[in-house]
Amino acid sequence: MKVANYHDSEPIKEVEGVLKREVITADDGAPNFCMRFFEVDTGSSTASHSHPYEHEIFVLNGKGVIAGEQGSTPIGKGSVVFIAPEEPHCIVNTGNEHLEFICLIPLQKKK
Amino acid sequence: MKVANYHDSEPIKEVEGVLKREVITADDGAPNFCMRFFEVDTGSSTASHSHPYEHEIFVLNGKGVIAGEQGSTPIGKGSVVFIAPEEPHCIVNTGNEHLEFICLIPLQKKK
């Protein structure tokens, strides 16, 4: 069993204004999927992209939008997002504080 | 893409004092793993058990302990927990407010 705080994982700059922490990985013994913690600065955005694996997201703090092929949808604390494989998407912080969320992906398909 | 709030999922009584919401499931198209939201009342506990699949947990609110073979470890907002397959565990709310966390498990092995 691993019990830690997300702060214990080193922040990695994903793109400008976006930090990623890999909080549960294969190194912890995870056999199927891994958990990452993201922090997006006000006005910043994750990369607009698609990939052959899904995202499962829970928003912890802040306000923003998730943009996809059907336009932009507001998200905030308590939002749950499922992004299917190959769906284009990006997450934009439109609020006045950090937008924080966790995002899980299957293992061996990390980006 | 599914964008929702965890409140949109119906709460299910897991055991006395513990509510579960299945917020991302195979019904949403999730191919590999699913996300559940748990709410544990003050003084209540999840079932003490083990099973052949892992848990990946992020604590959203409240205070408690996670009990396993190595004793009890405090958890609170921002805690990250990885429980390997077959590890005995339970989560106890030792605080004065709801203990809320999300817990992900691989698909087709739901409990």
C-alpha cells in the first residue's frame, strides 16, 4: 500500500502554465492505470490534442472549460469528465484561481 | 465526451454510513477502468476486505485513517492511496465532517 500526498510527487512542466504530478504509476505497482494531478494557471490551457486512449477526470478546484468537437463545456469543482479514445480535447482555466484536476489513463499509453 | 457533476450520479448505500456514486462506468464507454465517488459518515467505515484488483484513491475532503496489514495511516484532503491487489484494507472516518474520496478500479472486477 502507498499512502502519500499529491505534493510528494515532483511537479513536471507539461506545457506553459500547466504542471503535472504523476501520483500513482507503474513504479508503485499499479497494474492497469495511473493517476496524474494537474494544475493549470489562470488563462492557461492543456494541449489541444487527441490520442488512442481515454481520460477519466475529476475536477478538484477552480473553474474552466473543456473544449472538444461539440464546443466548450464549463467545468468546476466536482465535475466529472470522461473523454473517449481519439476524442480531441483541451482544458482551459477561465477562472481566477488554479484549475486543479486529477486525470487517469491506462498504463503503457502515457502521454 | 461525458461532462457531469458527481451529484448527477445516484447515491447507492454501500454499507451503513457509506454512500457510493458510480460516476464513470462502462455505460459511459469507459474501456478499462471506472471511477466511483464515496462519502463516509463521521465514525463510519468502509468494509474491511481484500479482493484481486487494485484501488487508486484520491481524498477530496475530511479526515480518516486507512487500515491495512501494517496498521493505520492517517489520510485527509489531498491524500493519494494505492492499494495493491489482495491487500486487506478499510477506510475509517475519524474526523468531524464527511470523508469524501474517489476510488478507481479496473472494469469487469467491480465491487
